[in-house]
Amino acid sequence: MSANLDAPVAPITIDAIEGARARIAGTIVRTPLLELQGTSRPKIFLKLENLQPINSFKLRGAANAVAMLDPEKRARGVWTISAGNAGQGVAYAARAAGVPCTVVAIELAPETKIARMRALGAKIVKATWDACWEGLERRTFPGIEGTFVHPFDDDNFIAGNATAGLEILKDLPDVATVITALGGGGLVTGVASAVRAKKPNVRVFVAEPETAAPYARSLQLGKPSAFEEWQPSFVDGAGGKSIFPRMWERMRGLVDGSIVVTLDETRRAMRLLAERSRVIAEGAGALPVAAALSGKVGDGPIVAVISGGNIDLATFSEAIEQGAV
């Protein structure tokens, strides 16, 4: 059952994750895990979720969440709130199920992501960041009807995301540390739930940009907190203004800490991925590599989850040009 405002936060079980893996196997790509060349220490491996059909890990969670809806709810159509990647995932899953999809899109979302959501058949309604964040909290939005699929605070969405964690363990049994970007928290909660269920000693960190690091702030204060200095940047797929209290609860005991990286470090990581691995990563996708290279999480082996590659090519070119050493 999807999470609601009154439902208690519960751990994502390994049975739920294994069920999701079987359920979405025909929809997602089992993405490769490749070593980042040219870095002797730390040893970094790349979980290439940018190779999913929508170029983002969000397809895992969306496919499972939509599949788990009962026929009546699915028949009413689905909608979500997104900066772009979750919207693509839900639109892709909705199209496969033959039901309509609406995405309330954060107005700062790149036009590349907006265009791709439309191409997948989604109706787009743009709104401010604050209005979208309030909608995520309330799980409603004025004028929008249908069945809401929460893009991160949803047990089924998280279980779908978690399937990436199972793949990491299969491909790299001796992994020491896993790093993901942090947006809403659904990716790290899922991956950590899977990894910790099978290998409790693996450390899990999130990476946040310096302009939007609410989890680091929350850890400092010991409670879910706002990041008052929030600024928009090319890292549009990660970094929020605050941490949802429910996601704070979900991450407790699963996440070892937050690595805050600068925008310049993120640009350099994007360039390194392009030069060494021919990988196009959006800002959020490069954050874990920047965190791994910071030296703050040890020698590894480290898995950096490249969460997505949905970035306007002009923005990408500008970022990697500025990331030249």
C-alpha cells in the first residue's frame, strides 16, 4: 500500500524488494556496474542508472508503484509531482498500463525534462517549487484528479528503487561504501534497505550540493530541518529546501552521513565521467562521484550511483567546460 499522511513509517523489507525485482524485470534495464578508470585511490565503481529507458533510476520505483495500484485506482489515471525524472518514470509506467498521467512540474525543471515527459504522454502543469513541496506534503494539488504516486515517500516506489541495491551486491560483493545523491530520499532509502539487509556493514552516504544541503543541516541539528540558504543550480535533480520528517525517519539507521560537495567539484566530476567513461551525467548523477573523490568516505571499494543523465546538452557542455582543471 502506498504511504499516506497517517501511515506509520515502516522498514522496506527484503521480501518487498525481491517482489519488486521480479515485478519490474521486464520494464527496467539491469544496469551495469563499471569501474571508473584513471583513479587508483579510491577505487570507484559506477552504477549506471543513466542507462535506464528514461535515463534515470526513477523508472524502477515508478514501475513498481504503478504496478501495485489496484485496477480501480489505476483506471482513474495517475499523477505525480516532479522536477523531471520521477515524472518521466510515472509517465512511462502509465503509458505502458494504458492510463492517463499528469505531472505537476516544478517550474525550474529543465525544458529537456519537460519535453521528455510530454513525449511520454504526460499532461504538464507547472508550479512553483514551494507549491510543489506543499503538494508533496499534502498529497493533493488544486485542480488535479486521479491517483497520486508520491515520487519518494511511498513504500512501493522505494522498494522499486531498492532493486538497484540488490544488483550492486550481486556485481560487487566486497563493496565497502555506497553513495547516492539526495533529492527526496527515496533512492538512498531503497538502496540502503537492500544493501543493509544482506550486508549490514556496508556504509551508505548521500551527496548534496553546497547550495541545497538540508540533510547535512538536519544531521547537525538532530532533526529534520530547512536549508534557508537554498539556491537553484544546474544540479536540479538533487538538493531540496528541507527534509520531510517522514523521510528523516526512514533514513535513520540506514544512512551514515551526508557529504556536501561544491558546484565546482560537481562540474569536475561531470567532466571526469565524460572523459574517462564517456558517461553523460546530470548534476545529481555526478554528486556521488564528487563525494567519493573528496576523500571523506575512505578507500572503498566505493559505488557511486549515477542516478540520471537527463540534462540539456548546452547546460552539460557549459558545466564540463567550467569543470576543466
